[in-house]
Amino acid sequence: MSLGDERESSGGYGGTGQTRTRLPDTDPDSYGTQRRGPRSSSRGLVTVVGVVVLLIAAIAFANRGDGDPADDPTTNKPEAAATAPTGKQPVDAKAAGIPTGYAHDRQGAQSAATNYGIALGSADMYDLEKRHAIVNTVYAPDVATAQLPDFDQAYSGESFLEKLGLDKNGAAPSGQTFVSRVIPVGTKVTSYSDSDATVALWYTSLFGLSGESSRNPVTESWYTTTYRLKWVGGDWKVVDFTQKEGPVPVGRDQRASTAEDMTKAVEEYGGFTYAR
């Protein structure tokens, strides 16, 4: 949920009035080369060389005669079997492009929180029509109705959009691509009952404008958003959420990609549907 710092004074969503969301820090002077804060001078450049070993299995074919197949020593060997997958399969139903119809259990609640978090953290939230479709899909009906005006105010404020480098309709300038993407790392169920579930989603997010002239380059941030879900109408729906920063891993010494490479990656690599 990559919203601006200025929203901290505008109140929360989901009925608590306490949720705060923050826009990842941006560096107006370069494209991603100063994404992270100063590092300790004692930590030099570490080069990690990965060695990939390809194991090639040689298959010997025995000459087969016209005799009884039982004479072939390979006949009685057990057949290889793939490791059986575990957990619930991804759901088939979708609403507004968002997976819906989750299992009525802990795994279903985790899948719902993850996929809903991806939708709520996407660039589509900055488009009025798409935002309404997302909120009406992931939130419980009564909560969605009550909170839509707050979402519209937060995502449509001209000063907020201008700070991000977007126009009043939430669109990026010509020649640039607006990036707002949530990449889940893991989930944790902190409470569960047949009617309610609380799921913490740990994720990294990409946020900013990709383009040669961008003054808000795409940066990486880490957050944990905790969703309170309710079983409504045969599915899990969001009724509230809170957000905090981190846990944040130590960044590696990798060169930032060019604006062209970042734009190409965002356009070519789609997201996933997650399920436990």
C-alpha cells in the first residue's frame, strides 16, 4: 500500500481511524542509484559467484530380444513419481480481475489476504473506476460503501498525485511508466475462527516512475500489512487493516538497472495468483 506521507494526517481506512500508510522515500536526483541509506564503511563490496552444476544422467538402453519382458531387469523397477503438491490450489473464480472464492479455512484466509494485498497495492488503485472495482471486490460490502469516499480522497488529491509525478487522473507523464507493485514474501495467521481471521502479509513493494526523465525513480520498500478478514457471502473479505515498515533485509551491492530495463521488466513480467 504505497501511499503518501501526507496521508498520515488524513486518518485511516477500514473503520479504525488509526491506519497509516507511507510512500517509499524517493531520490529526485538519480534513477535508483541512491535507493538505500548510507552503509557502514567497514562493509566493502562483496562479490558472490554462483556456480551452477548441471547433473546429466546417462541412460543406457539394453538390447531387447523377443523373449519374455519379465527377463528385462528394468521391468520390475518402481516408476518415478513427482512430489505431490500440498496446500489449496489457486481459486478459479475472479471478480474485477481479482481471485475470489477462497476456502473456508486458514489457508483460504492467507490466500485471500495475499491476493487482496496485491490488488490494493497496484497502480490500478490510482484510477477511479478500477479503484472502485477493487475496493468493492476485496472489502466486505458495508465496509466498502463506508470507506470508498476516504479512498477516493486519498488517491485523488491533486497535491498527492503531483508529488508522485502523476496527473489528476493518476496517469504517468508521456514516456514514463507508473509502477506500484506488491511482491509477497510470506503470510502468518495471528488469529482464526469460522467467521473471522487475522492475517499478516510480509512483502516488498516497487513504487515510482520509470523513465529517463523521472524524478521519482522506482524504489524498493518492505512492509507488513495485517488484514482482518470476515467470512461474508461464502468468501473472505477485508474489514480492516494496519501497516508497519519491515522487516527489512540488508541490501546487496547490486547495480541499479537503467530506466529502460526497469520499464521493460514491468511491462513484460506479469504478477501471480497466490494460494497456500
